[in-house]
Amino acid sequence: MSDRPTSRLSRRTVITTAAGAAGVAAAGSVLAASDRDAAPSRPSGTVPFHGAHQPGIATPQQRYALFAAFDLETTDPSTSERLNIEQTEANLRQLMQEWTDVAERLVQGRPPGPRPGRRPDLPPDSGIADGLAPSRLTITFGLGPDLFERIGRQRDRPGRLAPLPAFRGDRLEAAWSGGELLIQVCGDDLQIISRAFRALRSRVPGVARLRWSQQGFLGRFGDATPRNLFGHKDGTANPRPGSAEFDRTVWAATAAGPAWFAGGTYLVFRKIRMDLPKWDTATAHTQDLTFGRRRDDGAPLSGGHEFSALDLGKTGPDGMPLIPADSHLALIRDIPMMRRSYNYDYGVQGIAEPIRGHHHAAGADHSHSGGMLKHSGSGHDSYDAGLLFCAYLSDPAHFVRAQHRLAESDRLNAFIRHTASAVFAIPPGVRPGKYVAADLFTGR
């Protein structure tokens, strides 16, 4: 990642200009009624769906995000017979067509269309977003490493797509990791995101099943760099969208093949749980040394402002480097990636089981029974909050190199643990009349 002072500053100029051109203010994406009347053909807060790349990557980051992974079904639900490769591929192809149609409609502020195979007397949509603007909704699709073997197209798997290796210190939950398909839904209104997820999931039965989902949020930071739940800025060194550096960092090289993937990218997803009580009782000096930056303005400890180049050789009065060699900044300073992460706060997580002295009928759901939830571990261990780390990059090997380095010596490891992990190939954008990853299915 670059720490050149011009990198993010010029990126912000571009974002501000683009947002103004689209009529989307940083404080909110819903235009006033007079603006809507002036441009009825373009609903407020819309992001173009078609293009060389999928939306939700170079798009200025929205306030909320939902990530959901699916696995393809292995048997026919009507006959219980095992699906062969040809049937699995046909099911996937149909799903991608339906998902593309739904996504195109929703991001444009239109209804998702009738659900296939449903009774005619059932409503085609949940109705929960009726009367709401699109709020910069974007929907992005990804394909997992194991998918290509499932559909008999191992030779068409992007060359740099492979399951992430095990890293020292990982405490991954299998139920929250991996996946053959991904949908990333981002927007400035949670109700819009919920409606989009339900519309997409309604096309899944018989073809795939939900593996996991995660939801995240950001504060209203406007044009400033977002802050994570440790209070530090996250994404200072991101390359500027539209720049040559961004293109090199994010988009997969055409020579890396296969041809259908030209214009695509890779997404590394990690759920990172933060020990917030421990962090909140650490001194401000300890916190800054851990990151290698000042929390208040994001400047490197070697001096300057947020976008100043760091000086790893600069020392303090005690002769020690101002930026510790094992600080987070020092360890990831040269890793090319574009971070688009979100905070999450799921509250207290526990194991639902009866506590002595309380009785429930057989089969009762204890998970929401007041006073009936037995928490595992200490108070802060049962509180699940942290970061949904999302990195778009041209080669996941860059992340692997960085994470091996971080796992060995990062000061931040004393306050975090990685609990979920996945990697996906993000196909290129969609041309009008086509669907996501259409070129993958052409020829055999």
C-alpha cells in the first residue's frame, strides 16, 4: 500500500466530484422531493449497474453492508437424487441469470420482478422498501475456489484463486468461512439492503443454500477516512479509484487469465473479532504504538499528517524508532490492496442452555428467553464486535504474504483474533443484456 500524501487526497477529490455529479451528498443519499421531480428518470441515490467492472468495488463506500455466502445443492430437492456436473452447472447458470436480473432492477430502484416457480397469489416482493429510494444500493457477486470443480470447469478457474492457507493464531469458525458463491450488498439504508437480500435469497431454493452471512456498518465520516471500533482510521493508504495505481492494485491482469475473467478482481474476506475491553484499558500511547499512527489525526508516528510518508528510520530521544518495527503500519506498509472494510457489533453471544432452577417445555427456544442464556467465557469474550475486513486486490497472494507477516509479530494480535475467512473471484462487470459471469459458461 502506498503512503504517499497525494494518494488519498486526490482520491477524495475524485470521490467528492463524482458524488456531486450523481447528486449524492456525503451526509445522505436520498434527494429532496424537488430534485426527484427534476430528474424522474433517475431515482435518487442510484449507482450504475452495467460497466467494465461490477459496482461495489470502486464505488465510494456506503454506510452499510451485508455479505452472504452460499453453497450449491448436491441433490435434486424434488427427487433426492444426486445432481451430476451438467445439472449443477445448469442450475448455477440459471441462478446467475436470475440474480443479475434482480440486482439490475433493485439498484435502479425498480421492483425485483416475480419470483420464479411461486404461486400467483403470493406477492412478488416483501414490500419492506416500498416508497424508499435506492440509497446507493450496489450488489456484487463472487465465486469461491471450490465452485469450478463442482461445475466441471477447473480449467476456467482464475489462476490466482485458491483457498487461503492456515495462519498462525487463527481461530476460525467453519460455519462462518468459505463458500462457493458470494453476494455483497451495500447501501446507505439497512431496509433497502434487507429487501435486496431477501429478493436474492428467494431465487436460491433448490439451487443453493445459505452458508453464512455477516453485516457491517460505518459512521457518517463524509469525506474523511472511516474509523474502526478501535477508533483508528482504516484505509488511509488506499489507492485512488481510476488511477493507474488503483488499476494495478485491484483489477486482475489480463495475462493471468482465463479470458472470461478479464476485468475481474479478488476479494479476501476476514472476520476479525476485537477485544474491546482490553483495548479500552490500554494507554493511548500503547494504542498508537500498536498501529504506528496517532489515533486523533491518523498521522504516522514519524510525524506529519495522515497522508505523510512514513519514516521507519526516524528515532526518538531514547534512540528507538518512532514507528515500531512490529507495529501494524510497519508490517503492512508495502502490501498492494484496496481495503473496503466494515465494522460489526453483534452484542453478547452465548450458548443457549437451561440454567438450574428454570424449566422450559421440551423444544422451547432458549436463545431469546430472558435470564436463560448462559454466556461462555468472560464478559468481554462473549461480546462479539470487530471488523469485517474486505480487501480487493489483483492477487490474493499479496494478502497471504501480509497475513503471514502480521501473524508472526504484529502488536495488534494482542487485541484481535481472526474468526472467519474466505476468498472469492469477483467476475468483471455486466454488459446490457448479459448476466454476471456469462462468459464463463460459453464453450466447453
